[in-house]
Amino acid sequence: MKTISLFILMIFSLQLKADIDFTEFGKIPILHEGRIKPINTFARVNLLWFYEKSNLKEMDANEWLAELLFDRESAFKRKVFRIRNIDVTKALNIKHNKDHLFSFYEVSYPLKEVLPTINKLYSIDEKLRTPSQNQIVALYVKILRYYEIARSLSFINEPFMIPLESVAKDLEVDLNKKLSYLDLFKNKEMIFDKAENLKKKDRKKLSKPDILYLILAQQMYKVQSDEYSEIFKVVPPQFSKKEESHWFSPWQTIQLGKGSPQTVQFFKFWNSLKKSYKDQSSNQWNHDISNIQKISNIMGNGVINKTKLNLEANFNKAEYFTKAISLYILSFLLLSFSWLYKGLLFRRISFGCLILGSVPHIVGLTLRCIIMSRPPVSTLYESIISVALVGVVGAIIYERSKKDGIGTFIGTTLGVILLFVSFSYEKGGDSMGMLAAVLNTNFWLATHVVTITIGYGCCFVASVLGHVYLVQTYIKNKNPQKNFDLVGLNKSMKGVTLYALFFTVLGTILGGIWADQSWGRFWGWDPKENGALLICLWLLFILHGRLIGYFKPKMYAAGLIVTGIVVAVAWFGVNLLNVGLHSYGFTDSIAYNLLAFSLIELVFAGTFLFLVLKKNKKDLV
Amino acid sequence: MFFFGLLWLMVLLTIGTIAQKDLGLYQAQQLYFSSWIVWFWGVIPAPGGQLTMGVIFIGLFAQLIFKTPLKLKTIGISITHLGAFLLILGGIITGYFSFEGSMIIDEGKTSSHFSDYHKLEIAIVDSRPSDHRRVITFDSSYMEKGKILNGHDLPFSIEIINFCGNCTYKKRKINNKDYKGFGKIFKLEHTTLAKEETENRSGISFKLNGNKATSLYSIIEDMPIKQSLVVDGVRYGIEIRHKRYNLPFEIELLDFVKTDYASTAMAKNYKSIVNLIDKKIKQRTIVQMNEPLRYKGYTLYQSSYLQEGEKETTVLSVVHNRGRMFPYISSIIICIGIVIHLLVLAGFLNFLKRDE
């Protein structure tokens, strides 16, 4: 009987827990890194930084943030910090575990022990530290951030209680009722002054109210130490309604005297929200959220664009690019089937999947455009996704005209590989960051960057064509019907190269013109410019080589494979040099991945070229 | 020839770009891209960027003149080549005939000159005619050991005895009595050229040969008190500085405005509100990111700013470039050419073909 009732109770409590809906909570506006975004994005970006994924295994980002804000104890026990490096766990003297996951409590105390070391590390240049030292410093910064978020609303906690009537009267608060720092805030100066005077008095002569004041002051000081919590900027600008107007964190609002009747209301609802979280009362929770949103919108009227916030929250939830890559993978598998069993049907379905996959891809990019009001090409992450789309769309057009499956092959390979690469770039934080002043112009982003992105896409299409041509030349099936049309392929290779050349040359020159317009020089030998020029020159080189008959189609195909390497180097490689205007986003692992990619491609091109030439000789004999 | 020129240019481009990591942008550019001959490891000579591009240019030129068949099939390619030819021609004109530098103006102040980014000069200021200062300049070709600066009605000559592209100075243990002024107390020492070209501080030591006596001096860029030379009782100022150009108009900085993204220190935009003064006519205008001011062949861009407490200073870059229009024209021509060629390939223009 007991077990049954326990079971029912469990179900009941689970039911309650599931009842609270965090979706609306995620749509509350916040200013973070200079941009107004839904709280959901804020939660995801931070979680991505701590946990390397934007949702926890057991709960989504919204729920995690709510827990951190409203139930500190549980949040500090939750395993959120991912530490992969064994050297770091050794240095901190914590036990390494399989998931590489640790809780705030598990990490913060060991970090305190090595604080002197961290302080010393801080004074050393980042480049001179070892990777594990860098990770220790980073972990320290993360812990600070985690704690900062947790303290954002600490003044609505209610640790105070006044058990003496006289004091309660003086402070104009209720007797024996739980009180927050905010409730006592209006008498803060009075309490502190009194406590200051009482400290000078002889301890034995202190009355009961005196002692209460001393304790109260001490407690308030303690809570007030959280005032540096600035990250959680949910209070919109109330008076100046400009895009650049400052937002404030709750603590900043009260400590800087930015409060108003509206903010008092605002914090009251946050307080109520906390209670409904603790009581798991769904109705009250929803009610509070809608009130918070309402006040937020009133205060931030003219600054907050509610449609965009909703759009972004939905965009986060939908994970369009994950959907796209799944469909591309499916399409690729179906295509492989069609080759094994010469099934025209499979090939058609596979092509259908490719087109279907491009839908969420396009929708995702379009939504990003709308949310940011700029073309989706401003960060490395975005540019990879855009290049992938160009590749896929180009491949679809190709497949439409040739109908031999090669287009589908190109589209799926490019879509899968590039989207996969893009996911590792998402970890850099908010992928919708603000742009440096020079780049903040839609006209040039839309012309130069979009053109060059299309150029990159065409280059990759050409590169995959090169692979197909070489492999097909080597593996000639005796049944001519099963082979791709080599002559046609050869023609396509030239055509696609011309398109690639057109867009890269145009994009590069447009970049120069932008530079001329913006800082007065057409060409500055900046690494990225050189990279773009290198792509143009390489394309010119192989085209001219082909024209004067120096390159036979096989050599040309190998040259196209190298095009892929050149583009990758110009695209990612120049960031490794860390000089010039275009150096954004730098990670150590890029260098190795790039090297690996280049080597694999070179070996591939070399091997097949060798095999093909050898076979040709045999044929001649 | 063209073919191998391209190949070599790509090699140079790759090496030069990688070299930027250690040498910095400007030095690598001088060494690999703007040079006629590159010396690998200091001993092996190879064609430099300028020579290679020259070869490609001549190749293109020859192609255009002698090998352009006026056939529909290749008309697109020919047009494209013409565009490429113009692009490089523009590059040559820009390379040889343009000059640029930076103009630094405090709020409320007026300026009518700008300083070259790279080129240096030695300026001797003769302030005898009290109403009109006479400035005699010697360009960077004089900055070499053994060069002699004279003429221009100067009653003395100067012999350079030491030049360093990037100097540090050290206090001498015992004052050197052979030197006068700055050089008496401090000794100039060579250091390696900095990665950031602007961090270099060049200096010279020289021998002043007057009518009666000779004496030694040292000067360095950006000295707080300018070195003066006294010859026959007349005082001259001398300094080493970035080459100065005078503008045919004046710029007065009224206000400098910087906007940040909300609650961050990241700049969203910065702009200078200025008065353009030409022959006493004042006109208000704004120079900001991506919106330069063009006037009388000069283009002024918002490039940077300095902030010291309340005082704000704008840094504009000024360019005078005769080859400016070439990239615009040539890019249009190249695009038209490639589009025509693609159309021909796709068979869109077949109707133009008569009997072939």
C-alpha cells in the first residue's frame, strides 16, 4: 500500500514538474553582448560554453537557467562543467570521470585552493601558457560567470525576518514575516548608519533592537556583495529609447538608482515567479511570466521587437540545420543504394531527400537574416552554412539538367561535410554576434561577402566533380550504361570552374572596392585578400593550362581537387596567421584539421592520378 | 610565359603571406610583393612580385595586341582579358602615383596637412623670416650612411654618419663631448624592425659642417623637444618625421562621436563632424565609417580615434590616387566578358552566328 501511494505521489509530482512550461520563460527579452535576444539564447550560449552543448541531457537550456536563478542548491550540484583534459583534473585534484562532467561544488572548492596559481597565470600572456593552464584559467572564468548568473536575482531571496515590533515599525515592515533585501532597501542607509554608530558602543550595553540592527546590517552587507552581478541585463532602458541605450541587470538597477514604480512591479513578479517555481504551480508560473513580459515590453517599448524575439526563440528550438543534415545523410544513403542496385527509383527518392533537406537549410538561413537584419555571411559559422547551401543548390541545378545522380552526390557530400564542420564553430558563443564598426554595412556584406561565398560554393562543387571524374576514369565498368558520361563530365568541370572563377574574381574585386570605399585602398596584401587572390590565380592557372593543352582532363580533374584545398586554406587557414583585418575566430584544432584535409586530398588526387596514368599505359600496350 | 608567371606568383603569394606572421604586413609586402628581386635566405635571387606581375602584364598586352581573334566564340574571353589588363594597369598607376597618410586632428582644431604612413623625411626649419617659416625637406633616399644634405641656400651641410630604421636610445655613462644636444646624453642603438610598421622609431646621427666648426648630433622620431642647430648665430630646427603633404584645403574637427553597442565597449560606429574650409568658405560635413569625404582629388576616411579623458582626437586617412577608377571599370568589363563567354558556351548566342 505504502509503495503504491509513493508511486502515485511520484507520478503526481512528475506530472506537476512537467506542467511548468519553460517555452514562454525563454522568450523574456535580455540584452547580452550588445544585442537584445530572448533569454533562451542567453541560456543556450552560456550552456554551450560550460557544457559544450546548448541543452543539457536531462533538461533544456530554459529549464537549466530557471533552476540556476531560482534553486541555487540544485543548480550547484548539477553536473554542468565539462573538463576533458586530464591534466586539469590532476591540477585541481579532482577525480576524473567518464562523462568529463562536474558540478559547480565539485570544481569551485578545488579552484579556490589553486587561486594563487591562477592569479599568476593571469599575468602571463595567453600564448606562453600551456593548453592545460589556459583551460584552468578558462574554467575559473566560467565558474565566476556561473556564480554571477546565480546571484542575478539574489535580492529577492528572503533571508530576513524582524521579530521585534519596535524595529518592524521603524522599518515599516511586517512583523515576523520573511523579507528580502529589496524590502529593506529603502531603509538601507538608516540601518547601516545605525549599525556604524552601534559598533562604537560598549557591547554589554547593547539593547535587543540594537543587536537586531547589527545583525541586519551584517546580513545586508553579505547580500549586497552580489551587486557586481551585471550579466543578467533584463531591465530595459526606461527613458531613452535608442538602440544603443543601456540595459541594466537587476542589481545595477537598484544600486545605481535606476529603479521606478515599474521596476518595483517587475521585481515583484520575478519574486512571485521564483515562488511558483518552488511550488511548481503551473498557473501562477504562466501568469507571472506573462506579467514579466508585459512590463518588459512596456519599459522597452520601441527598443524591443517582440516578433523577432519570438522568431529567434522558435529558431533556437527548431534546430533547422540539424534537420537539414539528417536529410542530407539519408539522401546520401539512398543514393548509395541506387548505385548498388541500379535503382532509378532510389535515385529519384534520394534526389527528393536532397531537395527536402535544403528546405530547413534555406528556412534557417532566412530566419537568421530576418532576426539579424543582415545577410547570413558575417561570421565564419554563418559563412560555412551559406557555402553549404550554395553547394547544395548548385548541385540541385546540376542534377536537374543531367539527371545522372552526380548532382545528388555533390549536394549530399558538401551538405553533410560543411554542416558538420559548422557545428564545431557554433561553440564560439552567440553565433549572432554584433559586428565591428567597419563591417557594419549591409550593402557590402550583401555584395562582396555573398559573391565570394557563392564563389567558394562553386569551387567545392568543382572539386567534388574532379573527384568523381578521376575515380570514374579509373573504375570503368564493362557495361557502358553503368558508367557516367566522361565527356559530359569533362565539359561540366570546365563550366563549373568558369562559374567559380566568375564569382571569386567578382567577389575579390568587390572586396577591393569595399576597401577602397571604406579605408581608401583597393589592395593591402592582407592575408585574406591574398587568399582570395590565390583562389583566383589557381583557377586561372588550371583553366589556362587546360586551354593551351598543358593539362589533359585527368590532370585538370586533379587540379580541381587541389582547388578544394586552396579554398579551404584561403578560408580557414588565413585565420591561423592572426594578422590583418579579417582574422576572426582562431582555434588550434583548425590547423590540424586543415592539414589533415589537405594531406588526404593530395594523397587522393596523387594516387588516382598515378593509377589512371598507369592504366592508360597498359591500355596503350 | 603567362602560365608560369601565374604559378610563380602563387608561390610568392603563399610565402609572402606566411611571412607576414613573423615580419608584419608592411615588411613582408616590401620584401615579396613590391620587390623586383627576392633574395631567399639572403643569397638565392628569384623574381620578385613586381617583376612577376610585370611579366604577366606584358604577356597580357601581347595577347591583346597580337593574338586576339575577332571571333564570336572567343569574344567573351577577349573582353575578360582586356578587363584584367586594365586592372593591372590601374595597379601600376596606383603603385607609382598615389600617396596616402594619416591626419590627426584634436576636437576644435584645424589641420591642412597629413603624414605618410611609411615614408620618412628630414625637415630643417629656418625660422629667420619671422612672418614666414621656411621648411627644407630631404626625403628618405638621403637616409643612408655617407649621404650629404646641402644646398637650398643653407649655410651648412650635413653628413649622415648613422641611420637606423628602428632605434632605441640609451643614456650614456659619461656625456660625449663630441656631440651636442640630445646626442650628448643619449646614444642611439639599432634594434630589429617592429612587426607593426607604426611602432618603428627611426633616428639619425649626423655631422654638421658649418663655415667654422663641425659638430655631431643625434635625432630620433617624435622627440618632445626638437633639436636645434646654431650656425653663425642663427638657430635652425631639425627633425626626422613622416613625410608631410599639404592639402589645398583645411579640415576643422567640430565634434567626434562614437556610438557603442548597448551596454558594451564595442564600437558600433564612429564619425567626425568637420568643417571643410576652402578659401575661407566653411562647409559642414561628416566623415564616418564607410562614408568618406571626397574633395579635390583627395579622399578622407574615418580610420581611427584617440581618447584621453575628455579630449577626443580623430584619425583620418587621406589618399590621393589617380588609379582609383580602374578597378571599378575593369571589374565591370571582366564580368561582362565572363557572362558573354558563359552565354556562348551555353549556346544562348547561337542566333548571332551566321555560317560557320
